[in-house]
Amino acid sequence: MTRSPKPIGCAQAVEHLYELLDHELTPDLEARVRAHFEECKRCYPLYRFESGFKRFLAARTETRRAPDELRRKIFERIMFEDPPDE
Amino acid sequence: MTSDKTDQQREFEREALPHLDTVYRVALRLCGDPTRADDLTQETMLKAYRAWHQYKRGTNARAWLLTILRHTFINEYRRQKNRGIPVDIDEVEHFTVFENVNDVDPEGQFFDRIVDAEVLQAIDNLPDDFRECIILSDMEGLSYAEIADVAGVPVGTVKSRLFRARQALQKQLYDYAVEMGYIKPTAP
């Protein structure tokens, strides 16, 4: 038996927007919040703006690796370190 | 015993060292400068190695390392930095960038014109607790529960800090974009 998700209002959807974008909602609530943003003309622009900002932030803080010299130093110190106390 | 030492090292290499890049990136954004970030990363990894027996096997090694990093940063590295503009996080709550740009640039395309260094500076200007949430969530992809675990606060606090941190970050970038003429300010 399938049920269509119970609709939620604008205020509730907006309250859960970041959780939706961060994949923090339960599948049921996620479906309801997502459905609201897809259908509500007033809320959709906010969804588009915030999801765009999240993508922007991810792109601008691209993954940077630890410098090789630092990696080597840490590795060597651990190699010569006495074994940790049990 | 030599063989024990080797086993510990092997285990540490396998479980902890793969998270070195994460530790370094978080250290870099917490400290704001590469030299101190190097020291903080090194100290975190050595402390973790010495306390390896306290790590519960099969749990979240990344979160465990980040917790050690956080404590080390707070106890030994946190001090006033020369920051550009200190951000008053409470003031930001009364301002929503989206509402101000909705008529002229609803997709926030002005963000794209801002250079990387300015974006990082804006992150660095956030108060420590808020910066930490942005770093762990938006840069490193930790879940709210993992961030709560690292920061030692309830999940609800993580949610509220993340909300305020993102709004404050948007506000700073918006102000910068206005200053640079990338977007017209809305009439008061």
C-alpha cells in the first residue's frame, strides 16, 4: 500500500531547508519537504538560492592535501616514537 | 616489544593516517595560517598515536581525530588573530541575503565573481564555534551527529550554529560584493 506524502506548509519546509540540503532528514520527511519546494512557487527560489550557495561553497573550498613534507615528518616521528602505553 | 610496536604502527597507519588531509584542512581553517596549521596537525596526530589504545576499534576514527584536534586547538592554539572584520553573529540574524537579492539576482550569481581568497577570509572571520560547523559540514561533509560528537554539543546546537554561520557568511560575501560593485544594494 502506498501513501502519498502528507503535505507540509511553507514555514515548516523553510525550517527544514538546510537539513534537506545536508541530507539529514528521514526519508519520509525528506520527501515531504522536497515536494513542497518543488511545488511551491514562493519557496522554490529560496531552495534554488541556498542549494546554489552550498555548491558554490564546496567548489571554493576545494580539497587541499596535507603538504608532503608534513606527511613525511609525521610518519617519521611515529616510526621513531616509543610504542604507546597499553 | 618490537612486534607490538609494529602492529600499533601498522594499525595507526591504516586507520588514522588516511584522515591526515582532513585533519590538515580543518587545522588550516581553524588556525588561519599554514605554519601553525602544520604544528597543530603534527601535534594532533602524535597525540592520537600516543592515545591510540583509547580509540574504540571500528568506531569513527575521523571524528575521534577531529575531537583531539579541537581540544588541542582550544587549549593551545586559540588566540586572537588579526582578523579583517570581526563578525557579530547576532546582528546577522536580522538580515537575510536572499530577501535582499531576490529581485535583482535571485540565483546569487554575484557569489561567482568573488575570488577564493575572499571566500576563505570570510570563513576565517566567523567566530570559532560557527566557523567549525561550516568547516566540518560544508568542507568536510560530516553529518550533524558527527559534528555534535566532535564539538561536544547537542545536534540541535549544531543545526542552529550551522544556520547562523551560513547566514553570516552570505552576509559578509554580499557586503563585499556590494562594495566591489558586483551587485547593487537594495534601496533602504
